[in-house]
Amino acid sequence: MMNSKVVPKYAIVTLVLLAFACSFASAYDPSPLQDFCVAIDNPASAVFVNGKFCKDPKLVTADDFFRSVNIPGNTTNKVGSNVTAVTVEQLPGLNTLGISLARIDFAPRGLNPPHTHPRATEFLIVIEGTLHVGFVTSNADGNRLFTKVLNKGDVFVFPIGLIHFQLNVGNTKAVAFAGLSSQNPGVITIANAVFGSNPPINQDVLTKAFQVDKNLVNYLQQQF
Ligand SMILES: *[C@@H]1O[C@H](CO)[C@@H](O)[C@H](O)[C@H]1NC(C)=O
Ligand SMILES: *[C@@H]1O[C@H](CO)[C@@H](O)[C@H](O)[C@H]1NC(C)=O
């Protein structure tokens, strides 16, 4: 009985926080103002919406919302993993809907190397195999590492913008699917961006940043 006056206050605080969360979300991908806005590259007459034109709704078909990801990516590469993205580029029906997907295949011991998605939180589900996954918090939070070993059916969340990775710790192949909270999440692979940029970052920058000598920086740059 005494709590009856207190509870609504918490409810209001929760609602306010939710409202903030929603307004942050819409700051990344636009909220749809219609059922859909299927992306089209060369419209005869169309409206420009956040980088993608909308296809005339009368011409939209089921295929605009369809894509198959039943073929594993080729994992015969240096890292032993392959990401098959399903963003608005591959699936035009995702335009303005604030969501996308990726299939990630891993060879035994394969790695999806440390990377970040500048525009999306990621929800990962393991379909096959065993993955060691983790993310690192921001500087102000002390760069804490959160890790977990995931088996078939397990899910893990990588918060927007944070550096994360997935390593197949099993001796068999592994498969995971990721849901991402943007039609165009973007990806920055840390090692490639830092040591393989075009043109290369000045070695004085990298030697000081990583506290190593020029030979090691040279060696790392040659790997990308
Ligand atoms: C990923 O797999 C696709 C399909 O097999 C292939 O075309 C592509 O080159 C692969 N990417 C990498 C980085 O190995
Ligand atoms: C996978 O990629 C490797 C290296 O590029 C290539 O030799 C091999 O033929 C590819 N496998 C398939 C099934 O495409």
C-alpha cells in the first residue's frame, strides 16, 4: 500500500529512459514513415531518403525482401573466417528499417578479428560450433574486456561502437548469425585500418602509439 505512490515514479523514470533510448536509436537509422521504402539505385521519379531512393511501392515485390544465406562463405584465407553481409546493399527492402544481418563462417580455429561497427549494436547467435567472443569497453570505463564461450544456441550482444571479436575454439567449423541495428552498420577492422590504411599512416605515429620500434611497425604494415 505504501509503495503505491513510489511505483509510478519508477515507471515514469523508466519511460523517460526508454524515450531517450528510442531517440538515440532514430539518430542512426530513420524511423519509417510508411510500411517500407525499398531501396532503388536509378529512380525515374522518387524521394531521397537518407542516402537511398525508395522504389515506387506499386512496383515492389516479395523478392525485394528476400535473400538466401544458405551458402557458407569461403574461409580459406589468412584469418579463417568469412562474413556474408545482408545489409541494404544486398537486400534493398531493408532501407529505412534500421536492421541488417550477417552470416559468419569459421574454419577450425578461425578468427573474426577485432573490429567495430560505427552505427550498430550486434546480436550474435551461434548455430554450429563453439566460439570465444568478447568486447572491450571505452577508455573512460577502463578498457575492460568482457568475454564468453558460446555454444550452439547461445547469444551474445556487442554494444554499438565497441571493439569485439569471435574466435572458433573448436576443432570443427563454426557458423554464427548476427543481427545488427542499422541497415548499413559499417565495419572497421582494427588491424587493417591501423596497419593497412591507404596511404599508410606515418610510422612516427604508429611507433609512438604502439610503443614499438620502426622495424616492427614495418613488419606489421607489410602484413596488410
Ligand atoms: C568469402 O566468401 C566468398 C564466397 O565464397 C568469397 O567470394 C570471398 O572472396 C570470401 N572472402 C574472403 C575475405 O575470404
Ligand atoms: C576458396 O578460396 C581459396 C583461396 O582463394 C580457393 O583456392 C578455393 O578454390 C576456394 N574454394 C571454393 C569452394 O570456392
